[in-house]
Amino acid sequence: MSAQAKPLGWFGIVRLGMVQFAIGAIVMLATSLLNRLMVVEYALAAAVPAGLVAWHYAVQLSRPLWGHGSDRGRRRTPWIVAGMAMLAGGVMLAVSALEGLGQGSLAGYVTAIIAFAIIGAGVGAAGTSLLALLATQVAPERRAAAAAITWIMMIVGIVITAAIAGRLIDPFSLERLT
């Protein structure tokens, strides 16, 4: 924590938790909902979404680079915001790839691979920078509780989004999904 920075209070910790909530919600759309749609609605082999999800995790191996970048700049918020924009944009690109994937189009596969790379990079940039911010701006006696709060909020984001998104796309159409 810098000498001049005031430690984050509970409200600030919950605000960061809301970002984790959003990360969980958006990632769920890519790794769970789109996964199910590729297999059930588009009759793709389960290996296709599994490979894309694995690819998004492989891209996250770059997290040390994102963390190092936000460490060097000493301003983590731009990294978090940019990561969230990448994450959301990647999911929208993945949605746009679905039709091409369903038709077996090479362009659909290439678009999906790029989309899941952007998703992985977005999670890496936003998530890593957020956790670094949490670690440096929360008083030591609150760090364990802050980590628990943000982790639980991410899980809640996944659960709530799964329930709502599943209902909103029934009956399925690409327009509804978009």
C-alpha cells in the first residue's frame, strides 16, 4: 500500500466485489452458456467448446504480464476497465461466431478462436489487476475477508447469470442470445 493511499473500506471492497461479480457473470456466458448452445443447439462435437474453453484458460497463462503491466503503471483501474471491455467484447464476438460454427465455416472457427483469446486476455487483465489492487489497497487485517467477499461475489455472479440467461434465451434464437 502506498504511503499516501488510504486503505479501502468495506464499501470499496464491495465495489471491487461487484467487478468480480461481473467477471464471473460474463465468463459464465462464454464458458457455460455458449458451451451448451454449441453442443445442444448447433450440434457441434463437445470437443469444440471444450477446446475453446481450454484456449481461454491457456491465454490466461499471460496473467503475470498483465499484473506486471499494472504494477509498473501504478494505476490498476485502467487495466481493470480495459480488461472488462475486452472480456465483454470477446463474448459478443463469440456469440457472433456461433452461426458460422454451426455451419462448419472456417471463418466461424477462426472468429471463435480469436474471441476466446480476447476473453482469456480480458479475464487476465481485469482479474489480475483487480486482485493486485485488492492486495495493495486493503488493510492487512481485512485482506482475508476482502478476498472471501470478492470470491463469493464472483460465484454469485455466475449463479445469478446462469439462472437469468437460461430463462431469457428460451426458446433459443441467435437474436435472443445477442
